[in-house]
Amino acid sequence: MTTNIPANIPANIPTNHLRIFLAGASGVLGQRLVPRLVQAGHTVGGMTRSAGKQELLGALGATPILCDVFDRDALIKAVHEFEPDIVLNELTDLPDDVARIGEFTALNARIRTEGSENLIEAARQSAASRGTATRVFAQSVAWQLPDGPDAQAVAALERSVLAEGGVVLRYGQFYGPGTYNEQQLPAEPRVSIARAAERTVAALVEPTGVVVITD
């Protein structure tokens, strides 16, 4: 795991027991993160916009939080009430069928820009109200995207997270159960979904900057 743009972790942020607001908790990576975070001793608020996923998140060990990232006021309230040390953004808006990815370009770009900005603002307001730091971690990609809305959205997300003193998690292409690459390895850079979850948990003590998570 490589880290760039080093900076100090705020002194008032604990590292052994964290309150983590996980956006995208019911996604393919989120479902693997929740039990690992709980096992590591952290308290997880698992955000989902699907009422039907709340029972699953509870069974995994999270406190289910029903909220849409685009409902800014509701999101700010939800984050404020949970009082997180870390806001972990693992949100994407992608179809189950890989053949339809092209249809979701604008939706995925929006969640990376507007959704990310809403989470950052919620973290900022929560921290201000409590007089303590709330760190922001956000999912990005480790490969070069072609010019277009996706690339622009990823660049905007990374800039906003780093400007907030947060950590950008650049993942390789996922493979393994539940991913688009269940039966075959994708092109490099890549990372198994299980290893991606393990290394995300380990990365929560990283300083401000960019962390690359690949095999």
C-alpha cells in the first residue's frame, strides 16, 4: 500500500476504536467492510438508501442508517447524530449488469461529485458542532480513466477530499464473488474484493493523501 502527500493525523482522532459512518455500506465492498470494521473494534453506522437493506446491515453488525446522499439536509442530520470520527465514502451508482455501465455514466459521476460534496459538508458540520475532527476517506480508482464525465468526476472527488485533509483510496478493479469479475481476472491494476476490504480497514490510520489498494 503506497501513500503520498503525507500529513499528520489530528491528535484528537482515536485509532483503536473509531465511530465510522460508512456510506455505501450495502454495496459489494461495503458488505465486506462492515464485519471487518466491527471485528477491529469500531462502531459502524451503515448508510443505505434502500429500506430493504437495513436488516442485512444490522445482521452484519452495523447500525443501519436510512438516508439518500442527495438529500443534503437529511444527510447532515444523520451524520451529526451518529457523531463519527470518520466518514468513509464507498458510494458508487453502477448497474448489476456490466453491459449497462455506459447507461450509468452520468449517475455515477453525480454520486462522485454532488454526493461526495454532501458527505464532506456533513462531516465538516458534525466536526464543528462537536469541536473535534472528522476525517473523510473516499473511494477512487487506481487506473487511468478516458477523458469524459467519469474522469472529471473522479478528479473532482479527489481534489475535494484532499482539500479537506482527507484520504483518497484508489482501488484496482475488483474481482471475486459479487463483482463484475467473478470468473476471471480483470486487467491490472486489480484487487480481490476481500483484500480490498482488509486493506481499507488497515488504511484508516493513514495520514492525509492518496492510498493505492491493489494486489
